[in-house]
Amino acid sequence: MVYILKLALVWIAAASAARHIATVRQAISSTQPFHLPIRLWNILTGDNGGASKSSLAACPAHMQAVFQSLEVAKLVEAGKGAGRHGTAFYQPWLYSKKWSLAKELLALPYNEQDEDYDVKNDLKWGDLISFSIYEGEKKRLKAVQRVSDESNVTALGVLSVCHLSRTFMKALSRCKNLLESFRTDFSECREYTLMQLQRAAQEALSELCFNSCSTAMEPLVTNCEADMDLPNLFNQEAQRQLLKDHEQCSELSYDTLEQLAEYTVEKKCIKFPPRTPLWDTDDKGFGDFSQTGRAAVCQVETQQKLFVRSKKFILQKGTCPEGTKCKCPPPQQGKQSTQHIRTRPGSLVRGIFAAASLGHQYATAGVLASTTAAVVTGGWLAMPFITASAALGVREAMNAISFTCTDTIGCWPNSLKSNSWGSSGHRCRAQDKAKKGLSPMWFLPPPGLIMKHSGGKCFHASCTAKDVLAQKIGFLSARKYYKGNPHVYNCQRLSYEEMTAEEREEFVRRVRETDTEEEYKDEYPINFTLMEQSKRSVDD
């Protein structure tokens, strides 16, 4: 019986990985040409057909105009009236029914009076987001009371992309169809790589929805030592004043306000802050834009690459982030990517901004009166987690059979080992083959992860929000009965390659300070002894 259960678990893990691979493969292989309604954007941006002078800020500026005009209200209202009776609203098939209507809607407006205009190549919502993103966002909008219920959606509560979640916005910034449209239709974007377009899209969305509000929050963070606790930092009076005085803040839902407050504290108080509120570490993993095309870090260099199933044919043309190297694991192994491990199964929102935000929304007709009776004034609110489905199916299992190395190639987390050092007990460390990833700090886990030793085993675990805010980095101790420093932390959001020179120096210094037994004394990329001698000679 135990054997059958183990076999079933292996089968589920393999099918889940295969499903994930199939989803990403479909997303990155789309070649259908889509176009933006360029006549509309000529008016919005003052462009006369793409002939404006080139500027670094021009491409994100065009993106911002597009994001600002997305038909978000129509997406949310699609299927209005369905599930009106009984408990039909809670049935999963209802979201599928609504999605079948929503995905066919045009994502951007066009001139309906122009009879000659052909919309067949214009972007639809089904070209921009997946069903899982749509379903998760619908559940979230009800949780934060932007809509009254699924049978009576109000467009007053969801008018723009800024009313949507950061997860939704990140999905837009990673949508290849949309990014290719920017590159095709705007001359200022044509020299951008997909990864650069993704960063530009994040910059545009951040400027549209977050930056002004974050700037307004900064004066409230006066003491980084004392102001790391959000409830004390943003009291009720500060919240009401913030929503009253700043339009951008008043447009955001309370879960997004809380996340933005955390970002503001990070930006002002920690040494390795994320670059934007929508920042994601570039893991260079399978499906990431940095792992596509000729500039990909991990490539299969052989004429038989369509049939290669082994990692021995991989050629690495760059640097993988810390704790990773080029691999192409078969789906049946059930191996988890860095992003998979880093993502926690749900997001807990404390409702710090709930009362003030919902009260302001009600006063400005942003939510219906019937919804304000359920205002969350305390405790934690469990937000829906938006992710791809991991359902088991024959198709996913068949994908494992037809596997080739190009299906999963990318930078994957390295295997770990449990060892002992000196007088200390067992500890979790990277295997020496992690050096093949070529990161100067190869012995650390990927950003946002921990190498954890527990129950006699080593494994990767996600950093908690508290760990990230505290910037736990290096070889650290755990519970009392552990000797030495069994865990290795990298609880910050930047890879070594993404850091500035000053950040790299500080990062290496912090890690080296925790390496009390000098396990990796010959591996550090910055020689602090020479630096200190140089500083002394300058002072003298």
C-alpha cells in the first residue's frame, strides 16, 4: 500500500511539472502577429506613426499610454448575471463560462466608426492573460470588495489596470504577445530585447500606478530601526490623510496599498531594495525572456538538439544566478524551479489599510454600500493565490515521454549536501558542481531562498517576508540544539549580477562576516584585505 502511494505521488509530481512545462512552452512559442490599434496611440502619445525621436524614456512612455487604456471594466463585467441563483457562483465551471466570453473581448479600444478598420489582429484578453490569472483576479476583486458579487459586477470599482493586483500586472509585463506588439508598432521599442521590454513594462506600470503614492509614503518612514512595523508606521490618521491628499494612493485597493507600503520601507531602509514595486529577480530559468533566443545563457549546441535528452550537450554562454546552473531536467523528476520554490502558496494581507481604503472607496462610489458591511478591520485576510493549475492528465504524462532537453533548459537550483565542518554539527551546503553556474557567489542559494537543514535532510525553502525585510544573508544559526550555522540564507531580491558595485561590496562583506569558520575563504570575489590596505594608504 505504501509503495502504491509513493508511486502515485511521483506520478502527480511528474504530471504537475509536465503541465507547467507545457504551459510555458505554449507561452514562449507563440508566433501569431498582433498589433496595437496604432491610430489610437497616435492620438494618445502624439506620435505621427513612429517617427518621433528616439529616447530611453520614450518606449516606457508609449507602454504607459497603452496600459492606461486597457478595457479592464469590460473584462471584469464579462458574463455579468451568470451565477445569479443559488450556489452556482461558487462552482468552478462558472469561471470557465465567464472566461470563454472574456477572452474574446478586445483588450484595447479602437475607432468603431472606421468601417475599414480590421480588428482581427488586435489583441484580445485571451492573448494577454491565462485562465488561472483571470480566475484568481476575479476572486481577489471580490475579496477586496471591488465588486459586489459575481452576478452584479460594478464597473465603478474596477476602472483601470491600477485597480488590479500586482500579480496581474506582472503577468502583463511578461506577456510575449503584448511585448512583441510594442516592439513592432513603436519605433522606440524596436531595439529592446524581450527582457528589456519586460523591465520597461514594469517601469511603465509602476509610474502609472505606484511611484507617486510610494513617494508620498516615504516621509512617514523617519526611523528605519523603529518603522519596520507597518501597523505602527501607518496608523489610521496617516492612512486617511494619505488617501485624501494623493489621488494615486486613493485608486489602489487595500491589499495593494499594504504591499506598496512594504516596498516603500524596503526602498528606504534595506541595502538591496527591489528596483520597482513589480520587480522580479531574473532567474534565467526555463521560460524566462533572458533564456530565449541567441542570447540565452543555457543553450543546446548540437545539430541534433531536437532529439537531445541529456544535459551533457548543454553549452553555457553566461552566468547563472547564485546556487543555480544550466540543466534540462525531465518532467518526471518533478524538479522545482527557483520561481516555484520562492513563491509561497498564498498571500496573507493583514488588512492594515482595509478600513480607511474601503471607507474612501465607498465615499467615492468605488464599492457598493452593501459591501462595506463586511469591512475587515483586523486580523489577516487570506488572498487567493494566482497560479497555473497542477491537475493530473494523460496529456501531461505524454509530454514527459516526448521530452527533449530544449523543453526545460535553463538555470535550475543545484542539489545540496549535508556535511559537518570542524566542531560544528551537520549543515546544509551547495555541492561543488554548483561552480559550473559561474556565479562568483555560487555557494549561496538563489535570491529569495534558504538552504535549510532539518530532520536530517537538506532542501531549498522560501524566505519569509520577515526574513526579506531583515535581509538575512549568509551562514546563520537556527534553533538551540543546532551547532554552528546549519542554514544558508539569501533573503533579498537581487542576483549578484543585478547589483551595483557598491551593493556587491556590501553583499560580499555581509556573507563573509557570517563565514566564521572560513569555509569559503578562497571563493569570495572581492579581496577585502587588499581593499583595507588600499584605504589605509589613502588615509595616510
